[in-house]
Amino acid sequence: MDGTDTATPPVLILLGPPGAGKGTQARMLEGKFGYVQLSTGDLLRAAVAAGTDAGRAAEAVMKAGDLVSDQIVIDILRDRLSEADCAKGVILDGFPRTDVQATALDGLLQETGQKIDAAISLDVDDAAMVERVAGRYTCGSCGEGYHDTFKTPATSGVCDKCGGTEMKRRADDNAETVGDRLKAYHAQTAPLISYYDAKGALKRIDAMGPIDQIGIDLSALVQQSTN
């Protein structure tokens, strides 16, 4: 990087299918580097609550039962990037999802003098992902996460953390739904891997190992990409 680049806040993108651990790893990066995790859902909710121009536009579209346009999302992201807490850098989680959105994001970052420092693909095995996601559940009281195979409570049906006995499983965490979400990811979002590879911004991480080791590898990669 030259002097101009180092003066601008880093922008990272996490790519990967549902269940790959993007949210978990983004939160770990937040804690280590002081970056701000930005997910599309959170951005939309915050903008609607704040009553910004873009937020009001998004609210009108959602109330009509339609999908929020890419332009509205970009407008909301533009507003969010201007806030003080984004000065150290941001991690985009769940956006962009398509090459059209990626092109729009490039245009926005040109406005702010920023660029994508790294688009990091969390590489996973599809069959293992189905097992990982379809088997997960949480404690209804404290939210502690469990898994049918990889992490069961010491006493069946009783949360190790709070002693709660009400376990919850998301309705869409089943093999069929997960398989459909993986197909949608490969069809729509995986082409972004080629998009960012062509720009020289793509980095890859093996995301099938222990969470802590993935975090160590990812942190090292981020450190290298933003220095």
C-alpha cells in the first residue's frame, strides 16, 4: 500500500455459505482489531429505526412486501460508513451477495477513497456443512449453542451454562433447507470468488477446523492484508 491507502479505514469482506462461521469470525475480528461488523440485516433495521432517508425508503419497500433494492442498501451503507465508529475499519458480512452488488460497492468505496483490502473466502465442504448446520440448537434461556454430534450438554436436555431445559432449534436448520441454501450460495455468491480473485483481493481460509484455529489463521491474514 502507498501512503494514501494506509490513511483510509480497511474494508474486509467475509465470503462463505450459511453456517461457515462468518458471523462468529467477524465478531472475533471486531474484538481483536476494533473493526465494525456490518451485516445487511442489521444495517436495514438500524436505518429504519433511525428514520434516515434511506431507512424510510427501505421501510416502505419492506412494508409492501418487496425486496430492498441494491441501491437502497448501498445508500444505507454509505450513511453507515460515515459514522465515527467505522474509522478503524469495517467487516462486511453478507454483502455483497452478487457481482452486481460488488460493482456497486466498488463505486461507493471510490467515493470515500477506500477499497477492498481483502475478500476472504471461508472454504467449507458442502456435506460437512449440512451436518454442521442441521444438527445445531440453542438453549432457549441463555442462547448457549449446542450440536447433536459435536457439542452436546453434559446432561441431556440441560444447559451446561445456565441449567435451562428448554432447547430451541431453528425451523430452517434442516438438511433439505441447508442444501437449498448452499445451492443458492453457489449459484449467486460463489462467483464473487472469481470477481475478487481477478482484482487481486481474494484470500482463502480453511474453515472446517476448530473455531479458535480458524480465528488465528484469519487474524494473521487480516494483519497481513491491512499493513
